[in-house]
Amino acid sequence: DLRKDALTGAARIVLDIEVQAGAQATSRLVATVGKLSVLPNAANAVPEQVLFTVDIRSNSAAELTEFVAWLRQRVAHVAAERGLTEDIRSLGRSEPVEMA
């Protein structure tokens, strides 16, 4: 009960992102977690902090907005469930464009 492993929480969110983005079968929404940083990053220490980026793309502004809202809610839920804290920051936003 005392173990607050930030990496297992992050892993859950990463898998949820994959599932949720894949569930958007009728759209061209894609989401990628391409960077993770684990602290203290030691073999014998419970991870205290995980920083990760999520790149979300779509040809629909509405789908982007909906996915970001879902992601914020999901992160808050997983953090609360595991006794973790979360800090979500937007690093940028571009208007949707058609993708190949």
C-alpha cells in the first residue's frame, strides 16, 4: 500500500493511449508516446517521477480536443487510483491537416 510507483502508473496510461487511439477506427487520429524519462532511474529504486510526451495528430480539430480531454481525465484517474500526482502541460498545438 505504501509503494507509489510512478512508472507503473505511466505504463498504464501509455497502454490506454494506444487502445483509445486505436478505437478511433473511423478517424485518422494517431497518438504516440515517444519519450519517457524515469527518475531516479536506478535498478533498485521505486520510480518517483516519470515524464513523458504524447504526440496526438488528427485531421479533425474536434477529435483532437476530445482526445486531449479524455487523456487529461484518464491521467487524473490513474494518478488518483495509485496515489500519484500529475502535472499535464501542453507543449504546442497546430491546426489539423490531411495526412497520408
